[in-house]
Amino acid sequence: MALSQEQKKQFKSIGHHLKPVLTIADNGLSEGVMAELERALADHELIKIQLRVAERDDRHALVEELCRSAGCELVQSIGKVALVYRKNPKPNRHLSNILRHQA
């Protein structure tokens, strides 16, 4: 499912204007966080995640685990914010950040 550089560029442009829909703190990838992540990815496809974890290496490991568990692709990670994408085979035109921002 690897994204091309062109897709990443397009998704970064869309993601720039998004607000984080999920915050992950010291409890990590709890059952509730994973459920909310699944819902957000199914609805929006492209989402921003706020990581409230102090250490850079811990944030990096958390994002890798999150992508592996949810089957999503990391588009960009800057500081404590990650932008991730997972294609929905039947996206909702009104909820998908990809479809709503394509002209």
C-alpha cells in the first residue's frame, strides 16, 4: 500500500489544514484509542494524531506500532503530530478528507 511521493505531497497539503482527531498520551495504544483510530480512519481516511509523549524515540515507536496495528500508512510526522492514511474501499463522500478536498 506504499504511497507515491506525489500522493504524499497531495496528502500533506490536505493534512496541513486538518485538526488532530485523536490524542495519544502515556497510556499508549489502549483498546479505546484503537477503537477511535479505527472509526476515524474508516470515516476520514486521512487523519492527524496528536502524540502527548515526551521522548522522540518513544513517539517514533508509537507511530510505527499504530501504523502496524491499524494497517495505515504514515504520511508525515512533525514533532508531536502524525498524519496517517488508510484507504477506505467505500468512502463516505461527506466524511472522507481526501474526497472533500479534491476539486
